[in-house]
Amino acid sequence: MDLLHAFVLPELGVRGAAVRLGAGYREVLSHQPYADAVGRWLGETLAAATLLLTGLKFRGRLSLQLQGGTVLELMYAECTSEGDLRGIARVAEAANDLGRGFDVAAAGAVLAITLEPWQRGERYQGIVPLAGTTLAESLEGYFAQSEQLPTRILLAADGELAAGLLLQRLPAEGGHGAADADGWNRVEHLLGTVAPPELLATDSELLLHRLFHDLERIARDPVPLHVRCRCSREKVADVLRRIGREEAFAASHTLGHAEVVCEFCGRTYRFDPVEIEQLFHPPVGPSSERPQ
């Protein structure tokens, strides 16, 4: 089972999270024919979005989006408090630089983290230029710039598994000040011992035990993660209404129906001409009722 673990190391004044994705990651990759490098980067993005979710103090959704790269035009992942996960990537049609590394493919992109509460609270989005040679380095730079909180993130993916580990120094206020003045240096040293193959191959709970067995670790219950798309026929109908009656009918000329395929999950929605007409002129009154 894909699980997200969140914990606090009170002796060091550090919070952390660990995730390891298998079935969910492979399901996301199955929806699009991604190149190997793009599949790895998307896996890292999925893992990163789940790790960042543990910092929320409300129920809602967190999305991580990289947009505007010269080759990697879009990398998007989101995760909800309930563990719903989805993601997508798009590359330029003539993508020739995938083998030269993430930083080359994503050159010119910006990185956005969006928080959306389900109930009270306002939507928040933080945007920073992409910096660093990896997504993990870019996220660490984001927290250094926007939150002023020392943060270390490890990410890895290989097309079968995706994994991540996040450690962040807690603010001194609120009774969370570090008891160990050298705690953050210890954290960085411990993370330096974890290579990507170990991160991928090791169960999260076992990895945390290896790293912090001599420290008190206060853990939350793990959150099960599952791929669940938010698309629906009603949402697709709204899209057709927005593009207008003429464009919606034009989309149906070739096949005899308008066909919309969700990029996230691959589900296909079809609307025939009668259904399209009803989107713009729904039947009203008694004539719209079926006879008894």
C-alpha cells in the first residue's frame, strides 16, 4: 500500500515526512506515453506533493506545478488531505534535451505551490523562479526564500517506484524550539547517508528507523494514498459550455459526437449533437419530464 508518514523529532526541533509510491505511481504513468526521464520527474513531483501536504494545518488540497520550461512545459501533481493523488506532465513536441537533465529540460520554468482549503480560509499560491539542478533543490530554495525555514528534501523515482523524504526545522515559537542546538547539522549528516537506490528500495518505516532509532519520534497515523481523478461528465459539460455552442458542434463533426479525454486518468466523455444542444438549450417545463 502507498503510504504517507508524518512525524516530529522533538529532540532536534524537526518535523519530517516520508513517502513511497508503487501502484499509484504506476497507474499515473499508465495514462500517458511518457518518456523514461519524464516518468521519473513526474514520480518525484508526485512524491514531493504528498510530502508538502504534511505541512498543512487544514483539510484541503495541495498542488505542485512547474510550468513554462523550454522542454518540460508542464509538470503537475496534487494531493488532498484524504490521500487522493493525481499528476500529469507535458513536454514540447520536439523534445530533444530530456537526457541532459531536469535543469536543462525545465529551463525558464516557474514553480508554484497552491494551497486550497476545503472550507474556511483563502486559496494561497506561492510562485518562485526555478532554481537548482533538481526538483528537490528547487523546493528547498522555495522554502528558504518564502518560509525562511531550513528544509532538506530527497526525491527519487525509476518508473516503478517513487519515494521521498522531507525534514524541516520547526519555528522556535510555539514550544517547538530545538533542545539540541546542533540538531539541524545532525539531520543534514543523516540525510547525506541516504542514496537514491536506498530511498527507493527501503520501506519508509524501516528507513526512518534506520535513521532515527536513537531519537524520540512522534508519528501520526500513516495516510493511505490512492489515485483518484476529479473529472466528471458535469465538469466536461461545463467546458463545452465555456467554449460555446459553435465550437462544441464543430468538435462533433468528424466523429458524430464531441469527445473529450481526461489527460489525468484517460477517461473518455462523449456528447452527441442532441446532448450538445441540450447543454445550451436545456428542455424546460412539463415537456422535459418523462411520461409516467
